[in-house]
Amino acid sequence: MLYFCAAKGVISSIIFMEKSLKNIFENFDNLSMPFLNIQKEFSDAIKQQNEAIKRVFRAYENSSKILQEFFKRAQDHINKLPEYLYSLSLYGWYLDFNSDFDLTSTLIKYVNEQNSEKINEILIDYYKSQFTYIFKKLEERHVNRKEIFKQIKFAYDNQHYYLAINSILTQIDGITYDFSKERLYFFSNEKKKGITKPKISNDISISNDMLVKAFCSPIQNKTPIISKISELNQFPSNLNRHEILHGMKVDYGSEENCLKCISLITYLSDIYNTINEKN
């Protein structure tokens, strides 16, 4: 906008100068304008143009500083993104590739405050707003599972959250199975250096895609969804696949938990799809 205003000033000055020159040359033979007036017109036009040019350079200098600050903050945010995303996964939430800086900045404020209520409130609203888009995306990407995703959507729409959650958890394994060359499942875990994580994380970590690298931290570290039941007291969320699918937990059928599972499957789908497109 600064560039536009300053450039507009330059253009106005040039037009003013052109009009003055045109008026003088068209009436040159019968010119009755005193030389002093001609000189003043030229002088005013040149002065106006010089001032406009100065404004352009001042605007450029200011804009350059603003852009430098913006890129610095953006880079700082990107550098911290793995940490932010991992922190959110401890609350049972996974951000998809459609999320933005503003959302992560807002959420990390509440993570630092350990305000789980606010984190849940924001992400419930976010994933409800993205719901139609997410299922359209899942059905288009995973055509062999299209009918399953349609029925999951139906279950959610009709508040059958228990059914939806169980189905989503199996399809998380399913889309991982489709993606993996070794036919791995997402909930097939391995333990390295005291960290339990999905085996598929090894395939993902070798990707050169910048977005995948930034986003894959939640599946390279210990999270409640894949942890042992004895470890769940370490996390602010106790949503755990093993407890649910093995019938040990019976009070998990909430909209919040359903959306948390949806956040995980769309997060993984984004990662798998990005890697497949690169390949």
C-alpha cells in the first residue's frame, strides 16, 4: 500500500508536468504567458515530482524494514513449529496443513498457560469449520475407502461418536497401510531411546519436503494416542487407541474426542499425500 500511494504521487506529478508542457507547446506561437510563470510551472512540477520520488524511497525503506521483521518472525515461527505441534499432540490434537501461523500462535499461548479448555474450544471450532472440506479431501485421496469415510461422516453428523471414533482409528491404520511400502500400520510401534513411536515415522522422516519435516514431530515423539496405558498420566490428554479398541474404556464417545481423531487422520493424510506427490 505504501508503494502504491507513493507511486501514485509520482504518476500525478508526471501527468501534471505533461499537461503543463502540452499547454505551452500547443500555444507556443501565441504564448502570452510570462517567462516567470512558465518557469514557476516547470519548477512546481519538478518539485512535486522530486517530493513524490523521495516518498517512494522512504516508503521502500520503511517497507523493507517491515518485510525484514516479518520474515524474521516467520522464520522464528517455522523453526519453533515442530515444538508447537508436538505440544498440541500431547493434548490429543494434530494440526493439518491447512492451518496457519495465526492459529498456531494463538494455541501456543494457551499451551504455555496449560489451558486445555481454551485449546479444546479453539480446535473444536476449527475442525468443525473444516469438517466438510476434510471429508471431501479424504474421500478424493483415499478412493478405496470412500464409502467408509462417508459412513464415518454420517455417524458424526448424527452424533454417533463411539462408532465414528472406532472407525477413524481403524482407518488411521488403513491409510498408513496403503502408504507404506512395507505395509506398516500407524499403531505398529517401536521403542528407541526410551521413546515409543510409530514405525512409519522412519519412512516419513526421510522426506525432503519442508512442510513434512516441520510437521512430523508429533509422530517422532511419545504421544498419548499411542502410549502404554501406564504412561497416560504423563499427558494432559488420555485419549488412547489401545484403551478404546480393546474395550477397556467406555466413556470416550464425545464430539471433542471424535474431532481429535479426525485431526489425526487428516494430519496423516496430508503428510502421506504430500510425500506421494513429491515421489
